[in-house]
Amino acid sequence: MNIALLKKQWLQSEANQKKFSGWDFSYLENKYFCEVPDWDYRKIVLKYLKKDMQLLDMGTGGGELLATFGHPYEKTAVTEGYEKNYRLLLERLRPRGVNVQFVNEQDELNFPENAFDIVINSHESFDISEVKRVLKPGGIFISQQVGDFNGVNLASRVFPDYKKETFDFHLALVTKALKNYDFEILYQNEAYLKQEFYDMDGLIYYLRTIPWEFPDFSVVNNFAELLDLHQELLRRESIFNLQHRFVFICQNVK
């Protein structure tokens, strides 16, 4: 095993990730696999979304999924907290009439009360009180979330001193909190999904793209751990991880 050559290749993988924009993971095609949950978030949204509704898409990324809904631009608002994506949305969506707003770490929503018929949220943090404030009475809130067990298996191997302090973000706790804010739960589900990486290039690209789960990861900082993961790849032809997802549909009943 030529360690110097591996390091050179992995640094190039790290450099390739700098081209990432929006929420486009096409680079990882054939480089990794993840099981899909029993539900289809997009189909769930389309079941409830009507053309005359005022829509808020929280954490829309680059607007890739939003575009597939075909909702009228003038009835659409989006939030984004990642500066690079926010600038992209200002170029892509604002000229078409979409209300584009930056969201801060406190999840404050820059919209008036009772502004939306439906709020959707895929993998974005949220403040329940803020969602309730901007949602009309009878309005629908749909969200697919990344649960607190997500990536723990991989993170524990990437970071030698890894320790997760709390496990307080899963379906049971979130739906309990929603009920406390007078939301009626219409549907809920949860899944733990096997994920596998088929080469180190894809793994490194992924780790660099999810900094909130793998903070301060780099080839230089974590080279010893990457060598161990490379051995796992040689041994079993893939690197194992586990993803945690849950989904809910609820209605603002008051």
C-alpha cells in the first residue's frame, strides 16, 4: 500500500468536493448506496399541495426538489441558512417571483403570521413555535428529518474521541412536542437505513459535504482513521454506515 499515493488521491477527492453546490449529490452516483424508507417524501407533499396554496419550503437547498413540485412561483416562499445556497437561490428563484429569505441559527422565519397554507421541510431544523406562527389555522406541516442516530456509526470511526452528548431528536419526542403546540398528527413513520460507500473518493466527498455531522473532518486531520476505513473497504468491498430518518404530517388545529 503506497501511503503517499493514497494521501495524494484523497486530497484530490477533498478538492473535488469544493465544486459542490445546491443539494446535488450526482457526483456520488455509483459510489455509494443507501436504503430508502417506506415512504416517499415527494409523493407525500404532492398529495397535500394544491396550486392555490401559499407554500413555504424550509431549507430548500438549491431548489432542486422544489422545482419538481411545479408550484406557482408567486405562491412560493423558501428559506435557506447555508450562505452559498442562499446566493444561488437569489440568482435562480428570486427573479421568478419566489420569496427567498435567509434563516438564522435560531430558526426565526421572516414572514408574517398566518402566511402559509402549507409548510414543508426536508432535513432542515425548525422551531415549532415559528412554524405555527406562520402557518394558517388548519394549515399542514410536512417534514422529513434526520434523526439523532444518523451517522453515529461512521462518525465514531472517523473521530477517535467521538462522543455524542444527547439523543433527543427522534420521532416520539418531536411528535410529542408538536401535540403540545396543538398540532394533530396525521401520519408518522421512522426508519434506520443501511448506507454503504464503495470507494474512498465517494466517502471523503460525503464527509466534507456534511460538516454538521463530521465537523473539522479533513484528509490531513483524519488520515490515520481514513487508512483504517480503507482497510475495511479492501476487506468487505464497502464501508458501512447507518442513517436515521423520520417523517410526519401534521395539521395546525388551533
